[in-house]
Amino acid sequence: MLEVFLAQDPGKITAPAIDYMAILPILIVLGAACAGVLVEAFWPKHQRWIAQVTLSLLAIGFAGLFLVIYVSDSPARGLTTLSGALSVDKPALFLWGTLLALAVGAVLLIGDRSVEPGGAFVAQAAIRPGTFQDRAQVGSTGMQTEVFPLTLFALGGMMVFTAANDLLTMFIALEVLSLPLYLMCGLARRRRLISQEAAVKYFLLGAFSSAFFLYGLALLYGYANSVKLADIANATAGTNRSDTLLFAGLGLLMVGLLFKGSVGPFHTWTPDVYQGAPTPITAFMAACTKVAAFGGILRVLTVGFESTSWEWRGVLWGVAIASMVLGAVLGLTQTDVKRMIAYSSIAHAGFLLVGSIAMTEEGLSGTLFYLLAYGFTTLAAFGVVSLVRDSNGEATHLSAWAGLAKRSPLVAGVFTFLLLALAGIPLTSGFIGKFVVFEAALTDGMAPLVVIALVASAVAAFFYLRVVVLMYFSEPSSEGPTVTVPGTFTTVAITLGVIVTLVLGVIPAFALNWAGAGGFAS
């Protein structure tokens, strides 16, 4: 880097040009995260919750506002800034908007204190497992509000990750988004042991995946003498070096990316972590981390390795098939709602990978649309899961959902609609998402893969419909769970997810046009 700065004037070091307006949404989110840390350090304990919720929502709101302002005047072909480390192009802007919109719902779920006394992050656990403290006592202990700056740090890391134009920046962003998630998974108090177990599993397996990513980065640097995606692409197009470093580095790099996207067979962390983490954190991970991971996968494959796609595409075909089959088949055996949705996410990761390897404009826009649709549906689904409760807290075992429609027709109806969207039924965003991704794959000559994906979708639809049948055609147990009346925060989050799922299923053109507004800039 120093040689670059000295190139124009050996006696003077010049700082790289920075387009602050282009990266202002990231700066706002990360700045608010730092401010949130200061709130934790100096704010009176009883005032932290309102301060952190307000700060988080204002940060996301202002970041979204400046993003909209920038999009209206942004260059058609995008730009790179920070010495080419970040690429602010149309796909990055679409992913930033998706992440910020999803983060609003996630923060509302995290900040809710009405569904559960004191919230999901109450500072003290129950006196003994399986009991609740008195509401007044729980309320007086307050909420662990450090979860809010951790959420903003993770969100900022995701935004950088989707725009990273070199692998070193991408690795740093990967750690910035991952480390807060490891901590947040272990913050539940009423299911403390299973929450901490989830955090440890996620941390250990995440550390392994980061090591794979970093080792792959090192091999690619050895091959191209650069970590920039554009330089790697140029090296693959015009060099006589051995391809061993290239494809070994790409393979290791993809392991780290596929792990973060919950793509089978790199999915082993997903069911346990989804089940053990506090449900608002599970919602945040399931929606936002998927968007960030596949945003990174799309950029790496398209910008850095498009010219060699005929050599690695077959391998990713196999990975996509494995993910779809594992998610659909193992999802049939689940008896826990959160684990069922976890295996659903593994199957959806396979569908997303089908679009990612299409390597066409239609594949890019279809995958981006799918991420938007899947994110809101999943966020709302976990919001509904948090409402069904018994004396031990959330009742996630399927037997507890028997006859739910007789106890709460509205909640059962909303959850049915969301499950049908995940299954890809028409008039939902899930149908449009699968349609555009499969259409792009067919256009690119991947008909066999689409056939397998359709079969996997049909298999996965069975375990969604099984829950619907259980809710409507089974008798409720006399000792069954109750459905908590959601507070304002949870109601808004679920309503937002349901409305977006419906609107994208009925009039998807505006989102598809935005997703297809342009390609990656390097």
C-alpha cells in the first residue's frame, strides 16, 4: 500500500480517496454501535433499554434514509472507494436496503418485553429451571441491553461483507459480523444451558470456517499476488501458473462462505444454534446472515471467478443438490418447530445456490429477490414461534401446536400463510422467488438441477403442511400451551413480514426491477 501512496510524489504520502456519501449508511450503523457501547458504560441501568432501542432504530432509520438519497443519484455502474476495498454498486445497495429493512424487524423482536416478562434477555434467570419470577421482580432486574450494540456491530459487518471488493476486507467483515452473533446466541437466561451450548457450538465451528476462509485467501494471494477480486479475475484470464493454488484456494474460501450461508453439507451448526439461541436472535441470524452470506458468494463467484466457472460449477452443483436433499429429507424427521425451520433454511440455501451459480443477470436479480423474500418470511415466522408458550417458556415441540387454530385462529392463520410462503405456494413471495431463480437456471442450461430442486421443494412442502394439518385438524390438549398477546414491537415485526411476503407475491415487479438494476462493479 505504501508504494501506491508514494507513486505520484515520493516525498509525500497521500491518503486514499473516500466517497463518504457512498459509505455513509455503514458509518452510521457502526457509529451507533460504538455509541451504544458508551450508553452501556455510562447510562443509568433503568434507562438503558429505551435509550438503546431508540438509538438502534434511529441509526437504522437514518442509514436507510441516506441510502435512499444516495440510490437516487448513484452512478449506474457503481464505484469503488477506500482504495478499492469496497464496491458500492447496485447489488450492494440492494443488499444494504434489504439488511436495514430486516434489521428493523429484528430489533423490534429483540427489544420486545411484553411477550416474555422482562424480555428474552432478562438479566436474571428464573429461580430454578422451569419457573418464572414474579413479573415485578423480573421487571426490576431489567434487560441485558448490550444485545443492541452487538446487533448493530453485526449489521455493520454484514453491510461491509456484501460490498467487500477484496478478500482481506471480506474476512475482517466476516469476523465483525460473526463475533457478536456468537455472544448473542448465549444471552438467553430462561433456557440458559441450551443457549450457551448453541453459542459454544457456533463459535467453535465458526472458528474452523474462518480458518478455512483465511487459508483459502492465502492460497489465492499466492496465485494472483493480490487479494482483490478483480486482480484474481485478471490472473485467471492471463497467466500460465499452476491452477492448483487457484482451485484449492477457491475451495477453501467457499467452505467458509457456504458455512455462513447454512449450505449443506456445511450446515451442522444450524439446527442446534437455531434451536438454542433466543428466538429473536434466531430470527436475526436466519434472515440477515443468509442475506450477507449469499451477497458475498455472489460477488466472489461473479467478480473473481466467472472466467473459470466451467471448472468449479460442477462441484457447486453437487453442493446445491446435497443442501436441498439434506434440508428437505431431514426436515421431515424434526419434532421441534425451530429445528424444522432450520432444516428449511438449509433447503432454501440450496435453492439460493442454484441462482448463484447461474452466472447471468437473471440469476443475480433472481437470487437477490429470493433473499429479500425469504428474509421477511423467516423473520415473521420466528416472531410467531415466540408467541406460543407454556410454563417453561416457548413451546416449540410440534405436539404443543396441535389444535392451535382453535385456541388462536389469527396466530394459526398467520403462521399457515408464512409456511405456505416457505413452501413456495402461489400468491406468496416464496413462489415468485423460486420461479425467478429456477427460470434463470433453466435459461443457463441447468435443467437437471432445476428438476432436482422441484422434487426437493415438493418434499419440503410436506413438513410445512404437516404443521398446518396439526394446527387445524387436531384436538388441542387440555394442558396445551397458551398464545401470548404480542406487544407493539412484536406485532409490528410480524405484520411487516406478512405484508412484505404478500406484496412481493402479488406485485413483485418493483422489487425485481430494483434487484436487476445493474451488476457488480470491480
